Amino acid sequence: MSQNEQNNQDQLQKQINDLMRERNELFQRNQELIEKNRKLDEEVRNLLMKQDLESVDKKSLRFKMVTVLFASIKGFTQLTEEDDAHKLIDDLDGFFLEIESILKKYNIEKTSSIGDTLMLTGGMPQKNRTNPIEMILAAMQIRDELERFQEELFGPSRRIWQISMGIHTGPVVAQPSGKKKIVYEVKGETVNIASRIEAASENGKIIISETTRELVESYFQCHFASKIPVKYMGDVSLFEVKRLLPRYSVDEHGRNFNDAFRLRFQIIRYDDLEEFVLDKLERELPKYLYYHNLKHTIDVITQVEIIGTGEGIIDEELLLLKTAALFHDAGQTVQSKGHEQISTEIAGEILPRFGYLPEQIVRVNEIIMATQLPPKPQTILQKIICDSDLDYLGRSDFIPVSNMLFKELAEQNIVTSIDDWNIMQYKFLNVHQYFTNTANHLREVNKQTQIDRIKSEIPPDKLPVL
């Protein structure tokens, strides 16, 4: 090569290096702008929410399934007869603080408190499918807490306060008001029926409507109690909640639930979690993610269930797998690079609010981290999610899915030509392996077909040597 040619080559290489450096700087700047835009979007949402809250007293909210509890705590008039009435009132504050803790634990709102009557609502303002179960768990704990509280004060034989409770589930209309703290005035037939049920209840009893019983009888022993007439509905059957079913209780009295109950409850609650997270992803994922989008997350959730069932995993493992699949790309709402670690942080923030135990969250996060490329799964659950995440490699819709991934990478300037993309896919597919017997059985043959197809599209002089 002549000196002139060498100079031209050096100059060309310098231009290439400059362009690559400029491209990297632009990509970094683009990521910073994406993050800035995300924060601005969040600020706008917060401002809109604040605006909504400031005008919220003008709106009525409708909820299709809310569980309403009325509790009557009798005995306050007897306080005037006590020598240490002031001390008892101070002690009673501790009891009500414990009630607040129970309500927070079960996502229940204290809607009103008038005299000796307390009104609670579950399933609003955050809608959920489990509010009838949670309300009964809360009612049992409130009743037991009042008993424990009085036994500490007076011993085993004397009681001042008595509590009776009535519960019904149905639609309500809620009128919110307030700015710093939103409170709700809840109205409707559901409220009226719950109040009527409490009036028919007796000391220490949790009485529920037939509607509520149908929603909770798989978890609690409910015995027929009586009937009450209700306008336009005729006689409504009432049932007393006696205890948790024996198979779900850790004690002979049926007051505390065991791991079997917790797991079944979590499986139901997962539907609320899925709705919450998918809504978050739909709102927050960048628009240039044509592959790592909402559809991909739903696809992976579906595949972990298919492959997990094929591998014979137990119910709790399937729950953890679906949870990991739900969160595995949540970090993409912040940035693509290192999104798996960000996904675990988002999961760690949200999952405690849906009743996940710390050890469950650790396992979920380990499963999420296994999706990092190149995949190196260690456990069967990690192998299942890795196979599910790349399931499309052996599916009939490989081409359209692959095209979306190319479009996503091209928009980020990670891949610039279709030839480069085909070479990248060809290399990846040749080293890729499915880790589970189920995925191998379902996808390996078609994956080999895709390898042959891509190979035919690569110019012979560019075909990589493997």
C-alpha cells in the first residue's frame, strides 16, 4: 500500500471513529432526554392528579364491587360509672390505633365514624378482587383485638365494650372531598343493606349477606343465621362467619391463616397486581420499544405458564414465575441498559403492597436477573423464564417479531442494516439453546428452520464462520 493510500485509509478510519464517537454521544444524550421526558411526564401526571383532587368534591365515583362493614361498639356510656374513666379512654386510644393498623394491612378505608358506629369499605378507592375476604379477615382481627384489649385491662371475666358487625358486598357511589386527605361519603343500596345487617347482628358476631357469603365460602365457615326483609329484594338470608376453614387455619379456633390460605389468596390477588403493572407499562414504556413492549410482557407471562405447566412446577413456583415475567421488562420504563436490575428495584417497591413475603421477592428478583443476556440460568424457574423470554425464536411468528426487534434496535442506532441484523441473528440462533425439555420439544425444530432461512438471506461473502 502506497503512502497516499495509507493516509487515505487513516483519514477514513479517523472519520469512522469520529462518527462512532458522535453516535455514542447522541445515543447517550437520547437516553438522558428519554429519562428527562419520563420525569416530566411524571410531574405532569402528578399535577393533573393534584388538579383532579382539588376538584374531586365535584365528582362522584362508582365502584362495582365494594364490601361495606358496619360495626357498633357499645359500652361507652358505662365509662362515666368508672373511677378511672380518663385512664380507660387513654387506653382505648391504643385499641383504635391497632384498628388503624389492621385496616392498613388489608387495604380498607374508614369511611365514617359516628358515635359508637364505625363504617369501613374495602375495594375503593383502589379496586381489587379480594376485598370481601380482606374485610372478613379484618373483622375477625378487630373482634379478637377488642377481646384481647379488655382481657388485659379487666381480666377474663369482666367486659365493658361489646361489638357487633354486619357486612355486605355490592356496588356503591362515593363522593370524595378534601385536599390534603381525601375522605369519601359512600352511598347506595349496598350501604343500606350492610347497616341493616349490623342492626340484626349480636355481640361478638360477624354477620354477612348471602352475596358476600358466595364470595368467601371457599375460605370461611359460614352458618345460616336468619333472614331480614329488604325493600325490592324480599327476604335476604344472613350468615354468621364462624372461623377459617380448618384446612386454611394454623389453630383450632380458625382465627389465623396458614401458608395454604396465603398462597391461594396471593394467586387471586395476582390478577390485581397484573392489571396494575400492565397499566403502568402501557403508560410508561417508551414508544420506540417495538419489541420490548406490553405485548412482549404478556407473551412471556403466557409462555411461563405453558412451559411451567409442562415442567410440572407447583402452584407457588408458578406464581413467582408469572410475577417475574410481569416485572422482567419493567426497568425498560427507565432505560434499556441494565434494565433487569431496575426491574428488580421496581418489583421490590410494588410487591410488598400485594402481600408478597420478603423471601418471595428475593426469588422473583433472582428469576428476573436470569433474563440477562447471555442467559445463564441455574434453577428450573430461571430456565423456564429464559426459554419463555426467547420463545419466539422457535415460533411460526418469528419473522414479524424479529422485524419489530430490528426496528427497535435500528431506532436506537444499535443495528444499521438488514445484513448486519441477519448476521447478528444467525450468530445468536446458532449459539442459543433452550434449557427445558418442554421448550426443546415445542420450539427447537422450528428454530433450526429459522437458522436455515436466515442463512439463505446472508450474502455468501458475509456469512460468518461459526
